[in-house]
Amino acid sequence: MNGQTVHFDRNAPVGIFDSGVGGLTVMRQIRRLLPQEHLIYLGDTARVPYGTKSPETVIRYATRCAQTLTVRGIKLLVVACNTASAYALDALRAALPVPIIGVVEPGAQAAVRSTHSGKIGVIGTPGTVRSGAYERAIRQLAPDARVFLQACPLFVPLAEEGWVRGDVPFLAANRYLGRLKQRQVDTLVLGCTHYPLLRGVIGKVMGPDVSLVDSARETARETRRILSAAGLIRNNGRPGKNLFLVTDNPNTFSGTGARFWGHPLEHVEWVDLNP
Amino acid sequence: MNGQTVHFDRNAPVGIFDSGVGGLTVMRQIRRLLPQEHLIYLGDTARVPYGTKSPETVIRYATRCAQTLTVRGIKLLVVACNTASAYALDALRAALPVPIIGVVEPGAQAAVRSTHSGKIGVIGTPGTVRSGAYERAIRQLAPDARVFLQACPLFVPLAEEGWVRGDVPFLAANRYLGRLKQRQVDTLVLGCTHYPLLRGVIGKVMGPDVSLVDSARETARETRRILSAAGLIRNNGRPGKNLFLVTDNPNTFSGTGARFWGHPLEHVEWVDLNP
């Protein structure tokens, strides 16, 4: 928070960003827990995905997204993208005067609470896996934990295509997850906001004894904790509003996004991050 | 060409751009046919893919790529990306003072030459399919042709992941291509530069009686024709040089790109399109 003392208005919105539609699974959990908050979501759909891009590029994009939300007067920023959380959180915290929550730490906490054997699997984009962020976060909480990582690059396009059941996603999951099954992990972190849509096939491959950890719920709880601790919960009895900003065509976002958000998306506006 | 008269140097390089690595399949064919040309390739890897993005965004990105190559003094520009060719060719031709070749027209010409029944299938990204560019180009050459289009969004990530053989790509191809088989097309245009890597499974699904048209070869022939007609073929007996520019990390590009280029990639440099 850069050493400054900044006072926030409890009626100010919470800002949430992701590379595309995936972060809507996080926003959905936040909306469920905090029905009175105003929420502004930014999906960087003109430059999606982040998960296959380099740290430098992800940091550059994440910073522009965070700035765009900050100038709208948000009281808290949720980085609802695992790759951006893994690579850019320190840079964002150094640069911006708002409290910032990523999805990696809440996911790591939930995994450590869930595991009995201490063997934890983490699946994510190539970027998230390469960053080592989950491994660091888990071992800070549980130094003896053994963490096994696996990148699953096809899961994002499968989820966006809506192929979340049937033989293609099942065989892909089987191929990606074989090594983690062999390692007998008892907990698997779904380290990408798209993956909860594939929970069915992932659970089928891993079997009933493996707990699947979805960072979205944990991140929503962390959001409530931080707002509450700061006295910034909005509770004036009226439901909060949702606003969606995207960097590419709003109509495409509304179409794909509805699957992630669970209802049709209204109030989707285009913003330019490279004016 | 904007009405200007511009004189080009036959020793100037040919510029080629794509959203990422896919256009290397086109550059490879150009290198094969024109061993003495200097070639500069630009892969917009920081913003890849284009195929799922809107026309406005693709035109904006394609224009920046084309400008970046034009200032390096190219004598000809090859738009080695189907989505950019489908959406942006007119805008680029209006804006830039170099001759410009896309991949759609050469692909359409090859399809019309190949078909006997007049029933032509075209597969591509959602953007290429939505644009209607192949249908227009084919029907201009063969007004009675019947054109059947199919978007195959998972083919690009499958090719980039290197999953080009085995059950996952086969089942995906089966699902995407079923309708085109029912229509009994006798020719199928691989309307995305990534798809030649999946030629094996696509051919297996479509069967031996369907000709697969790969725009890359056709585009290389068109490049030679245009340079030759303009007296701009470089033929001083020495082999041409290759230079690769990318907007994201050069190392990642070298890794994935080698599969598309057929050899290890040397001379890969980073460029910033948003200075």
C-alpha cells in the first residue's frame, strides 16, 4: 500500500479483474457472500489469455487493468486470475494505493486445511505452474507439504468451447492428471478460474477420495474478511450493482460469460486500455 | 496502394505477420520457393490469438503489425493469418503503400481448382468463419459452388500443445467435421495456419476422397507470382536471411515455433507494438 494512508468509502465498489471470462466464477462467489457490495468486473478480452504469456507481459497487462479499476474509485481490488496473481501481485501492491487480494493465497490456505497426507496437487496454466507461486504459498503455511504441479493448457479452451462433459475433456483430463494420480495426492487445487467448469471430469479422473479446491469460494471469503476488518462492508439494506467492463466486443463476452456467471450478463461496456 | 507510386528495392525483405506461430507454416513455404529472399516474420505473441477476437480488435492489431514491418522497408507484405486476412485486408490495403497478399484468396483459388462436385468445406477460427471471407472469395471464382463452414476453436490449442495425433485430436476432429462429412464436400480448406499440423487426423476423419487444401503453399506461389510480375525477385545467388520478431518472450516462441518452422529458430527479437 506504498506507505500512504488512504481512506476508503464503504459505498465504493469492489474491483475485480481477469484476463477474460474466468474471473466471473470468483465474482459470482463474491456476489453470493456480499450481496450489498457494488462490483465492477474488468475482463481483458482483447488480450486474453494471460496463462501462456511471459511474466513481463502479464505484469504489464495486469498493471493496466488494475489502474483502470483504481481510477474508478474502488475500495478493494481482487485479482481474479491465477496467472496474474502468480506473477503480478507484488508489482500491483507496490504500485497501487488499494488493498489487493489474489486467488493464489486463498487457494493455498484451503489446500493446506484440506490435506491429510500432505500431498497436494496443483493444476493451472503454463504461466501459473512456471511461476512456482502455489508451491511457495503452500510451503509457507505447511513447510512439510509435498506439492505436485501440472499445467493443463487445453482446459481453458475446452471450458470456453463449452466441452465440459463427454469423451474429449475426459481423455484430456486423463492425460494431464495421470502423474498426479500416481503421486497419490489427496487434494487438488483448481488453480485457474476456468477449471471449476470442468470439475465433473476432473473429479471423475481423480476419484472420490481426492478433494478439489476451488479458489473462487476461498477468495470470496477472504474478500469479506478484509472488508470486514477494515470496516468497509457496505450494509445499507440495498442490493449492490454489477458493472462489467471488457476490452474486446461486449456481445461476445455476454455470450460466453453467461456460462461462468450463471445468468445472462447485463451492463457490459467496452473500455480501451491503450488509449 | 493508396494511389501513390512507390518504387521498391528488389533486395528489400518480404514481411510476413501472424498472430503467433501459425504463420511460420506460410513462411516455410515461401522460404522453400524463394530461397534468396530476405524474410522478416512478426508474430504478435503478446496478443495471440486473433481468431476469437472481434473484427475491430483484429483490424487494430493487424494495422500495428503491418506498420511495424512497413517501417523496416519491406517490398511486399504477406498477411499469414487467416483471421487477419479475413477481417483486415481492405483496411491494410487502404492504409499502406506496399503490395499485400492475404491467405484467403490463394486458399479459395486452390479450392476451386480442386473441387469436382462444387461442394467445398472450409474450417477456421470463429473469426474467420464469421467473416464470410472464404465464402465470398470462392463464390467470386465459382458462383455455383456450395460452401460449408465450420469453426474449430480447439484445433489451435491442440496444435500448440503438440497433441496432433491420438484420441483427443481425433475425437475433437470427429465432432467438428461430422456436418461437413454429411454434406459430402470433396474439398476441405484448412483455413487457419495451425491446421496443417493436424492434417493427419483431419484426413483420417474426412476420408481419402476429400482433398485437403493448405493455403500456405498457395500463398507462397502467389508471393512468387507477384514479386516476379513486379520485377522484384531477389536473385543475386546468395541465400536470403530470416529474422523473427515477436511481441512476447522470444524463448517461448522459439520453443513452440520450431514445430511450425521445421528447424530450430534463430534470430528471434522482441519488439514493442505499444511504445
